[in-house]
Amino acid sequence: MEARGKRAVSAEQAELLRQIPSVDELLAQPRLAALSKRTDRNLVVEVARAVLADLRARIAGDANSTALGLSAASVEELISNEVERILSRSLQPVINATGVILHTNLGRAPLPETVVDEFRRSATQYSNLEYDLEAGVRGKRDVHTAELLRRLTGAEAAIVVNNCAAAVLVTLAALARGGEVIVSRGELIEIGDGFRIPEIMEQSGAILREVGTTNRTRLADYENAINEKTRVLLRVHPSNFKVTGFTDKPSLEELVSLSQRSCLPLVEDLGSGCLVDLSEHGVSEPTVKQSVEAGVSIVMFSGDKLLGGPQAGVIAGKRELIARVRRYPLFRALRVDKLTIAALEATLGAYLRAAWDEIPTMRMIRMTPQELKRRTENFIRELRPELPLDEVEIEIKDGTSLAGGGSTPSQSLPTKIIRIASARYSATKLEQRLRRAPAGVSVIARVEDDRLILDLRTIFPEQEPLLIKTLAAVLH
């Protein structure tokens, strides 16, 4: 029985298994001995055991395993490379050549340069995060962003949690747990990574009362659904989708009027977090201030979308309601740390100074086609001498950039794109070679009509020399 349970091992396999060095032998080798001194020796031992176990399994499972060519040096290199891989940083910068400004997979909004100084000041020493220097007593971390948010949104009060989904969760939990929240069926959307608004709302303990249909909801639908259990009227701005055709929905003013008549708070998930009017630059999104001035009780929005700051969820609105949310126990679990506060404070400060160029998201949105044309022409002029002759075709064409990040789903910005074709590689192969960081940095690009597409709108000017070097490497 036992003999049938084991696979027969050939003489060649048995010999290879005997050649595998022990862990102690390997750790005595110069490379691993040095590695054990500059890192945790237990990590090296753990990796060595795993590599040896893998080798034994490969030999036992491969009748032709003589091709493995085992040696102490080759095994040592396998172990060393694996340790170095584990110790290397997984999170790394990339060049975003897609033209999608708020690329969720690439970290959404890049932060202002001033944030680096704020991080250094706040992270490497103690701060008055929750200490009132004037009174000498414990304070609240909200104060560092509250006044800035009040001035920029017109709200009576504002607090911050770790993202907009958290803002929805804690607000509904504080105001409507055990009661009903009225929301249009057409606004029960799915956000990134499969998370759905109804599921987030249900976690708050509130009961969803859906009204209307997917494409048409009338004010009367809200009015008829109000009962003694109703606690909140919820409005969700469709910042990542658009319904067209036979549609209807109450205006913001109509819902504010109903909120006032029924004495029920109107809570709005505005999502994209637009603080200033960007319509002249091609982005038509409602601003937070418009909702506050219209009479919305609480407005919630993201910090890392059109606002251009760190990941955060801002809750702004009526003072009494914000105080209720802040007192709710869940708020502490969702609050932000000092680095987020430092980054948000720096970003909001740039808004108050109208220093648009300090905020990368704003700077990219405000770029004109003429500016992009000049940059693109200069870039190609620098790139051409680095490319193989008669093998690469480059042209400039009109194209479109996107805001991205769950914002302005049907709107695009006119841009100039670079189209590249290679006689040696397909566009898909070029995209792969760029992504795999041949020159030390990964470049994320697009492929359209069998052409590699680069959009300089989302490439920082200081990244252009490195991009030229990288392109030259992948096109040869």
C-alpha cells in the first residue's frame, strides 16, 4: 500500500536530490552570509527552506529533471534573489501616459509638492494634532481642516474620514440607524472594485426605501414614501455613470424644499468633490458650494478626485448634524491620521490662495490644447534622434483626455496624443515593454488601432527625459 502511494524516483532524480545542499551549507556561502548580516537571518533561513522544498518537488515531479543543472551557486542565487524581492518596495512610482488624470489604479490625484514639506514637518516630529496650544488642553484634530473647508464650501461645519464610502456609512449610521432612508432607484450605483451604494448603506443599520424607477423618479415618489420611520432623504450624484434618453428626476431645489417641509435632513453624496467651477476648462460638475448654498443639510465628497488632495471623505453641512455624526462611535474608527490632515490642509490652502498650478490635478485639467501641442512637438523633437532609423513611425493627432476616478463619466478634454508604430514590435508588445520598466520606471500607456498612444497631459514635464530614455530602450 505504501509503495503504491509514492512515485518511483529515477536514479538521475535520486542523484539530483542528493546534490541539493543543506540550509547550513548555503548560509555559509559568501553572498548569503553577507545577506544574513544586513537583514533578519530568520528571513534568509525561511526563504532557503522554501526554495529547497520547491527544488525537491520539481525534481521529484520531473523525470527529465537533469536539465535543472543544480549547483550551490545557482541555489544561492535563487535564495538571494527571492530575499531581495521580498525586501524591495512593492509600491513604486510610474509614469502615467494614459491621459486619465484621476486614474484610480494609479493612485488617483497626485499630491502637491508642498505636501512633501508638510509630511516632513508633521511626520518626523511631534505636532499639535490633538492639542490646543492656546488653552493647554486636549483638542480635536478636525480644527486643522475645518475652517478651510468652511470657507471653501460655505458649510457651517466640516469633518473628515478616510474616504467617501466611509462618509456615507458613518453619516447614515449617525442619522438614520434603525430608521428609513429614501433614495431613488436610479441612484443605487456601484462604485469601484464592486462596492455598491446599497450595500454600504445597509451596513449603517438604516433601512433603504427605494422610490421611482431606474430612469424616472418624481418628487411625488419621495413625498409618498415619507412616513414616521423616515430619517433621511438621500441624493447620490452620478459621478461615474450617466443615464440618457427617457429620464426624469427632481431638481436639487425641489428636494431641498421637500426636506424643509418635512423637517428631514437632505444628505447628498456628491462624490467627485469639485470645489470650483471648471466648466470653462471642459469639466461640468456641480460644486460643493452650490449644494450647500441650495440648502442641502450634509454634503459628502472625496478628497482625491477633482479636489486633487489625499484620499479622504469630507462631511460638510449644518453644524448640529455634523456634531451628531462626529459624536457617533463609528467616527473614531474611520477618522484620518496626521499625514492625511497635513496633505489636505496644504491642498485646501492652495485653493484659498487660488494657486491652481500647485495642485497637479487642477494644473492638468487647465492645460490648453495649444500648450499640449507645444509640449508634444518639443518632446518628439527630443525623442527622434534616440530612435532607430526607418523603424519607428511617430505622429501627433487630436485626442481626448479623461478626468477619470469616478468623475465626469461622459466628458472629455481635447488634447494632443502621440501615436507610435514600430516595424519591430506590435503596439501591444510595446505597451508591455514600457510597463515592465526597462529603464527603472514603469510607463503606463494606451493602445488604439495598433498604435501606442501617449498623452503628455498626465506626464509631468520633469518626467519627459526619463520617458524619452525609456522609449528609446523599448523601441530598439
